[in-house]
Amino acid sequence: MPLPREVINIKRNHNATLRLSDEEYRALAEMAKRAGVSHSTLLRKLIMGKEIKERPNVDFIDLRQSIDHIGININQIAHWANANGGITPEQFEEAKKLLAEVKWIIKGWAKKWL
């Protein structure tokens, strides 16, 4: 994801040196890794009181993409139905199957992460 324009245009003219113990450095490195940002970016966010969010893992990204694809299929069925005055029983069953797939995916996600 590209950086917001206001972040790109900020001039950072000041350099700050920070000394850390091994334990503190490991904690910093781990936090930065989980957030998917550099040490500098993490420290700037912490200084400014911004929320540090963990980067979504691959499973979550796959889940989101799967649900997006299913949603597109359902939207195509709805669009076709609106253009043609309704859907066939087969199309209705396909839509039900897609919704059941979404529920199954979310249920698996909930078992894994909740």
C-alpha cells in the first residue's frame, strides 16, 4: 500500500540517536516486524500516539480475497436478475451455494483466530 501523500511530503530534518538494551531492541524489532514497518516508522508512530496495528497475516488476506470473489459472483447474479426480471431456480441455488461458502469460510476463520 502506498504511503499517504502527507507522509511522503514531510521533511525530516532532525536526527535522534537512541540507545537500547538487547531486550529493548528485540522488542522494537518484533513490534516493527508484526506491524510491517521500519523501526523508524514504528518509533514515529509511537511518539505521535498513533495506533500500531499488526499487518494481516497471509491467511486473513486469503480469506478476504475469497470473500471478495464470492461477493463479485453474487453481485453478477443480482445484476443479471435486475436486467432480466428475475433469476432461474438454478441461479438461485448458485447464489445460496455461494452464501453457504462465505459462511463456511467465516466459520473456519472464527475457529482459527477467535
